[in-house]
Amino acid sequence: MANVDAGPDQGTATVTATVTAVAPVAVPVAVPAGDRPVADRPVGDRPVGVWRQRDFRALWSAHTVSQFGTQMTFFVIPVLALTSLSASTGQLGLISAIETLPFLLVGLQAGALLDRWDRRRVMVVADIGRAVALALLPIGYFAGLLSVPLLCAVGFVIGLFTVFFDIADQAFLPSVVTREQTAEGNSRLELSRSTAELAGPSLGGLLLQTVTAPLILVVNSLSYLASALLLGLIRTPREQAPPPPVKTRMRTQIAEGLRFVFQHRTLRSVALATGISNLVGLGGALAAVLTAYALRDLGLSPGELGLALTVGNCGALLGAALSGRLIKRAGLGRVLIAAKSMSGIAVIILATAAPARAVPTLIAATGIMACGITVYNIGQVSLRQAITPTGMQARMNASVRFAIWGTRPVGALAGGYLGSVLGTRPTLWLVAGIGLLSCLPLILTEDVRTLRTFPAELPE
């Protein structure tokens, strides 16, 4: 299926209202009014809406620009390897695996550090670091030094900075908006992320028809710098919860985050379901075979692949518009289970594609996948944030991402190997089967299956 974890939807008013009505959590009154985030300064009896908050608009803009740059980069790099270096399916899997390996290596440490560090400053540094690393690829291309090892090295560095940016991004949101507005703010960020994850490759494919891959990477490098500038506009005075004492050992903080996630039935089931899905998703096995399957087996050009993905990604907008209504009518637990299964169904459709009908088949598969990913991410990320204390947000995100993103490099390596040995189509059938099984942890956990809305606290 697809990378799941971690914006916004056009129809999240229902979700937001539900969270506010069921479990309002008060901001500590001890914080002086001048030091509160903008969202905590009420107008009349209600806090200012997230779109009217300058800090949130700056965070959302930086998040959106950064996500589009990242997703276009991760699409263009394998195409560049395939067209300029004649890379094999196994090499494509290796490149994809190395890009996500940092989540497995340093994800937990990043969460502990980000509960101590200034999260906004970390995001700015991460953006600048990614911009510099990405600029090495067009330089290498024009200097005649481009190679698979260089692609792997740059991908690893970008992935390393992305670990810190993404964990800080999610953990920083509760410092910009009130607790009651977390679901609304997260929904808007999630729509941006999901749209970028699914539309970024589409846009990259279309641009490849008129612009060479190295020039696209130059633009993507500049997008990271733009994100850093936007983050500099945020004026939130300080975090809503004080960081732990510096003398606290990192190992202790990491252990606290892991215990919080894996001793909590709801968080544990979400992590297991998403981890299995990511093992075979767009960041895992599917990432290793999708480009080769579309360009080699189906005979599509990068532009045709981009067009199919662009049209199909309208499913993300549909999912965003319907998520609030679906949760209100069917209940959060049922919606999470149904949305999780949609990616497996999409890959089944993808595996049936034939060259003569490749484009419409890809559009249908992408649309179903995009809709499911958006609905699932809005629900599961908002749920995680709703039941996690502010001071534990970064460690919770890091622990969850360690579990769900740590499977991606393993899946990418396995997908590349199986694609070379079995072929891309049989690998897609295997991906679809495992993807459908990812629903089981949610189905077997009563706390999730019977959820109607976003609670403030769940049984441990």
C-alpha cells in the first residue's frame, strides 16, 4: 500500500467538532497570556480558527512545500537511475531502502532529542541540510560523476534529515494550536502530506516530459530553502510543556516512549497495522517495483505515468472531504479498518493492468489508494495525538515511526529482490495479499474496532 503516517481535509469540520465536544482538554492556566500560542488567545468565548492563525498558516505552508519537494525527489531519483544509469530492479530497491533506513537507525534517538530541542529550529536545519545534499545530484550529473552509490549516499542524507523534520513537524503542531484544534490542524497537514505523497510523483512525471531530471532536483532543492524561510515566520513563544531535564538519559527517554506506545493497546494496534502496510507500500516493496512495472512492463512513458497518477490522486480530495462524515456515521474504528483495506484492493487492480488499458487501470488503482490513505491517516494520526500527553508527543511519534517506517527499507530490499527473481507482476500480487492482512491488528483490537469518535484517553 502506501506510506502511511503521519494533513488537512476539506471536510474535517465534523471531525474537529467531535473532538472538541467529547474531550476538551484545557491549556494550563498558569501560562501567562502573553506567552501562550496564538491559538490560546480567545476571541469572545471561542479560540481563533486555525486558518486565522499566522503561525499555523506558516507551518502549513512550510509543511506543504517540504512534502512536495520530498515526494518529487523520491520519484525523480529512481527514474534518473533507470533512464541515465540503466539501474536494475534490485538497484532501485536498494536506493529506496537506503532512503528510508535512517528511520530505523536514528528514529528513536530523534524522538528523545526533539523532546529537549527547539523543534522549529531543528526543522529549519533539516530543510537546509536537505537542500544542500540534493544539490549534489545535479552537480554530479553535469560533471559526469552520477552513479548508483552517489544516489544512495544522497538519499541516505536526505532521509536522515527527513527523520528529524517529520518527527518535529508532528510534535510541533500542539504548540501552535490548542488541544481541541489538534484534529483540525492535523487534518489540514495530513491532506497536504497525503496529496504530496501521491501527487508529488505525478507532478514529477509530468515535468520530466519538458524538464530534465537534474533540473527538477534543482527546483526541489530550492523548495527546501523556501520551507526553511516559511518556518522562520512562526512566532510561537515556547512549547506548551517543559522539556524533560537535560540530565535525563536518552536511553530512559527512548524506553519511556516505547513503553507508552507498545503498552497502549490502541497505539500498539495502529503501529502494527501501519507497519505491515508500509512493509509492502509505496515506501517499501511497492516502491521498488512500481516504476519498473509501469515503464518497462506496461510500456508507459514517465509523462503517461505522471498523468495517470495525477488524475488518480483526486481520490485524496474525495477522502479528505468524506472522512469527517464517514467517522460521524460509521464510527472511527470501522472507518480505520475499511480505509486500511483500500490500499490492498488498489494493488490488486494494479496487478491486473495490461498495456492496452494501463492508464485507466492506474488511475483507478491510484484513486482508491489515495482515498484510503487520506481517510486512514486523518483518523489514526488525530487519534494518536488525542490520547498522547503534549510532553510525550515527539517520543510517541518517534516510537510509532520507528515501528511503521522501520519496515520500509526491509520491504524495499525484498521488493527489489522479488521483482528481479519472480517478476514485477507476481510481486504485486504478493504485495496485495500482505496489504490486506494489515487490517488484522485493528480488527482484533476491541478498543479500536468499537471506537466511535476521538477520545481524550483510552484504556492502557
